[in-house]
Amino acid sequence: MISQEIKKEIIRDINKEESLLKYSYLDKGVNSFLEVINSPNYYTFKNEMNLINKYKNKLQEGLKENIVILGVGDGRKAKELLAGLKIKNLTIIDISSEMISLAKENLSIYNPRIINKEFEEIRFENLEDNTTFILLGGTLLNFKDWVSFLLRIKNGFHNSNIILGVELLEKECNTEEVVNQYNTEAFFKYSFFPLESIGLTRKHGFVKQIYNHKREAVETWFILDKKEDIKKRIGIKKNVSKALLCMSIKLKEQEFYEEIKKYDKLLDYKRGNNHIISIGF
């Protein structure tokens, strides 16, 4: 059940035109998310699992004494990556208590420490040095200010590294194909959950998906019906005409590597648009 406090945060973020994606993983939104990643159109999950499976031994060689998984999801990728290892300290982090429950079950043999918070609330200073931070599933590029997020980790730790799963586009790419993996009923159901939780239905507007070339992101918007007075009842500002359900940044490879050149690039594996990269500091 979504709390009243979370509902207020959703309305606040609609009014600020902030992405509502983080709320989609809460409560029954989790079931819809699992439908998305298991759907034929959504190749990112499958590609990352294939990369992890293929290069698992090399990835495991670079793991530090302490492992922190940010946005652990249901834990299936982490389970594959860590298979066969004895882990001293494993910490799993996710905003969704439902996801944490699934991940805890999948990773039970490691007795993980649980942090059920959004990333902005995490006190990284309470974590240890000699740590591998893992962000798979495009988690990093769901942040508008992902560069600052990486720096926040880099500046606070020594003898550590970060394993990233990212979808990076070729210099020339078909953006329609990139958007298409999000163009499914399962994705609409999952991404619409935050609006559903505050009393909106699909009848109160329509979904529009675009590739925003300025932001270099796939954006899914819900355009609110101008005739509806439900906005006033819910608390959405009069001048707000749409809600950003999801924004997923899709950088070009060259741009991404230019941004991370301050790090040591230890590993880089690619399948299609999907990369698993280990960077050290």
C-alpha cells in the first residue's frame, strides 16, 4: 500500500515535471516491472544477463572485499554475478521493499545487509573502503545528474571500483528502435502505477513516448486531459499539463567514455547497445 506521504511526493514531482520512475517499483508496481523485463521487446535485461554469464570469471576477479549493489531489483543479475563466491560483506540497496524481499531471497546465502532507501538518502560515509559498487540494469542513467552521482562515490572511497550496466548508442543509431523496447502494454502498466496510486486512470489522458534528442533520453509522458477537473482534486497545479512517467538517458558511446575518462577503465564488455564496464579509482 502506498502511504499518504509517498502520494504527496508523487504529486510534488508531477508539479516539478520530475520523473516518477522510482515510484513504479513500489507495491504492486513490482509485478508489472517483472513483466517488462521478461517481455520479448525488452532486450536490455537479457543482454546484461548474457554478458554477466559470459564474462563472469573476469568480473569476479575485480570484485573487492565489500560489495554494494545499488538498485538491486529482484537480485537475479547479482545472483549470477556472485555465483560460486564467498562474499565477506554484501549490502543490497533499493527503494522498493517488495524488490528487497525478492532480492533477499535470491541472495540469501550471502546474508546481505539491507538498505531500503532511495539513493539520495544513503549515507555513503557509513560504508567501507575497498568496495565494489554495482549498478546494473541502466540504474545509473536513470539519474539526470549521473556524473555527480559517480563523483559522490569516487570522492568518498579508496581502493574501490564500480561495475556499471549501461545501454550506450552507436554514433548513428535508429532511435525508433531504442524507443520500441519501451512501447509495450506491460511497460505502460508499470510506469503508470504512480499515477494510479493517486487516483488517475488511463482515461484521464493518453501516453506519449518520444526520444528527446536534447536530453538524449527516452521519455514516456502522460498527457493530462484538459477537460478533466481531477487535477484540482488531486493537487496537480493548473498549469501542469503532463506527467513524466519515465526518463531513461541513452548516451552515445563516445560521450559516455569522455565523461568517465577520469576513472581507470578496467573492463568493458559489449553486446549490441549494452555494456558492462568496470571503472576504478
